Amino acid sequence: MLNADRTDPALLRDLIAVELLAARERTAQLTEAVDDAELVAQHSPLMSPLVWDLAHIGNQEELWLLRNVGGRDPLHPEIDPLYDAFEHPRAERPRLPLLPPAEARAYAHEVRGRVLDLLAASPLEGAPLLDAGFAFGMIVQHEQQHDETMLITHQLRTGPAVLDAPPPPAATGPLPAEVLVPAGSFTMGTDTEPWALDNERPAHPVELPAFWLDTTPVSNGAYQRFIADGGYRDRRWWAPEGWAHRMSAGLEAPLFWRQEGGQWLRRRFGHLEPVPEDEPVLHVSWYEADAYARWAGRRLPTEAEWEKAARHDPATGRSRRFPWGDAAPGPEHANLGQRHLRPAPVGAYPEGESPYGARQLIGDVWEWTASDFTGYPGFAAWPYREYSEVFFGPEYKVLRGGSFAVAPVACRGTFRNWDYPVRRQIFAGFRTARDAEPRTARDAEPRTGNGAGPGSGGPRGGAGSGRDGSGDGWGRDGSGARA
């Protein structure tokens, strides 16, 4: 993974090659685990056929690296419209004349060979797309994000298990239920992360009042208590739009859960198993997370609160790249990269703890926040407006932290994901927060004009609302806004 001080062209070239290889190996694992019939099938109208993702990965690599960076002529311009995520919603893609599996693999392989030749000759400087290898880093992240998308498709498919991984590490403890983050300013966003995307920029100061944050994500056991207490049947805990969606969709529990003989079971990558009470709850929508928080007398943290808890070092006053420091994530820090195919128990990864004592802020589950997806003060769209800006607005909610399905190269303390508040197929959970002191009306407003201030609303301080959407949604060209 790229470190912020990595400037030597030879080292950078080697690093890019390693990341390209890692992404392609993961793509191969996900697409070779099933036969061709399953590759071309649509396992859910929420997702593309796996063969579409495979060729789309190659097509985006060709567009950005061979054509834009290398100035090469198109290899197969006639297929460009087929793999344009904005031109064809996911539900339509099975009906398109897509490349069959063998041709999709051959196309992606041909593109990759030419990209490696381009990389070997590239100065990796002298133009915005080349500086620090940005365009190559963007494509590496794009492929890894689609690998996460394909892993979600694997979770949605029916049939026997085809993927396997060892269990994650155990929890350590005991731990306090919540940690205090004192009032004060911190630096949100980044100007220095070489492969950061446009919505992570620029760095800017944000002032926050003190707040308490859950030490770990909310567990399955805690969420079962919400269900048992009638949380899905009591509209007091739900935002109006959330209650309407709960009723129309018939929500009674997280996606993939079912109850048999008084026991909660879940389906996980082809396995039916008891719901482990000590793991973070997974596959819940923003509306469900918001309702739980209200029921618990708490609220969802704002995006700014989440980032301060994850990055701010009170001893130095600076913002780190990750909760544990600036070093790239290792297996001792966080559950990333499809290493375990499930979240680790709450309280795991003591080496990944933030300066304030919060754990598992990176990896395990994406965490819903109270905030709408908006640009930071001074935001500039780059390298294309459709990456982020077209999604700004109250219909999308921000998620932070990454999940067990996210690759380290596509995860950092500044990374922002977003999706519709109804989304449940994504690997999302949450943690809750509360004010340390009574809030004034002024405290409830963003201090930077970017929606980063403390959340408010609802009988127990719950966050705002969104609308039911059915678009492509996945903030990172992955499991839900841009692919």
C-alpha cells in the first residue's frame, strides 16, 4: 500500500505492479470459483452478472491507463457502451450482448499486459494523472472495489459454498462500552494522501463539541435485544421514511437472518449457521441503524465525529492516516482484504486501537454515519465529475471505515463511501454515539458548511433521513454507487 512519502519512481513502480497483481489475483479467485453459467447469471437485480464486472474492470483500465495516460488507440471501442456504468443500470446488464467469460478474461489479460509495459516506461510524474502514480492507483482501487462488489454477489447467490477462509482473531478485553472524544478542532480530509480520491479532499479544520462513541461496532447480540424488544414494530424509533420503508419491504431482521426454533440463523457465503452474538451486526440499512440508535437512547455519529475518533492524535494534534498511526494496515491492525470472510468479534485487533481507545474503526464492517454525502469546503471534482459530485445530496448517506471485504489499498482514515439509506446487501454495520454535554442549537449546525457537524433530530437524537432509491448506488464504484 502506498505511503504518503513514497516518491522514488523505481520503488513506486514496483509497488504499483504488486498492487495490480494483488487485485488481479483476487478478481481471478472470485470469477474462477464458479462456472460460466454462474458468471453470466444475474444472482440479484441489485448486482451485475460477475462477467460484466470482469470486463468492466478491463475496460476502465484500458480507458484510463492505455488511452488517457498512454495515448493508445482503443482496442475494442465497440464495447465501451456496454461497460459504461452510467449508461446501463444493473438490472439491464444481463440483457446486453456482453463478452462471454473466455473473451472477457482474454480482454482483461490483454489490457493488463499492455498496462505493465506502459508502467515500465512511465516517469510517474509530470502530469496530474501521473504524479505519484495516481491514475494507476485509481485503477488498482477501482478493481479492488469491484472485487468487493463481486464478493457481495457471491453472498447473494444461492447454492453451495465456493469460497473459504480461516476464522478471524478473537476479541481481547474487557473494554469500556464507550470512549470520550473531547471537544476541539481537528483536521478532516487530506491534502497529502497520494491516491486519495476527490471527495476526501481538501484537508480542512472542523470544530466539534465533546461526544461519547461506542468502543466497538454494535454486536449481533445487542441487535437481537433490539429485535426482541419490538424494535421493528415500534414506529417511535424510526424516521418517517424509515418506517415507511420498513413496512413496505417487510423488514423484521438484518438481511440473511431467519429464526428457527427460537434461534437466529444467518446465511453466509453458502453456509447456514447460528448468528454469532459477539460479531458486529451486518447487512443492516441506515434506517435500521438509526432506529436501533434511537431505541438505545443514542444516535449515529456524524462523519466528522467518526473521523476525529479514528484519526486525531490528542498528544500531537495531528490527524493520522489510520487509527494506529501512519503505517499501512497489517493483519494485526484490521480485518481487511477478504482475509476472513466475516467480521471479527467485537473487541478484536487491540493493535488497531485509536488514541481515544476505539477499536475496529477500520475493517470488519462499513459503518453508517448520520451525515449526508456532500463535498468538503473547497471541493474540486477530479479527474471526472461523475466519480463523486453527481452523488452529492441528501439521498445518500456516508459510510466509513471499510469492511472485511475491502482491500487495504482502498481503505484509509479519510476514505468516504456512500449509499442509499435502504441498502442492506452491502457489508455494513454501525456504532452509536451520544453528546457529552447538552447541545445548543448552534452546536447542531455544521461548523464548516459541509454537513460535518453533530447530527440531530428524532425523539432520541437520531440522525437525519434519506429517500428510498433504486439507482446503482455505491460510493466507490463498488457495492452500491458507482458501478
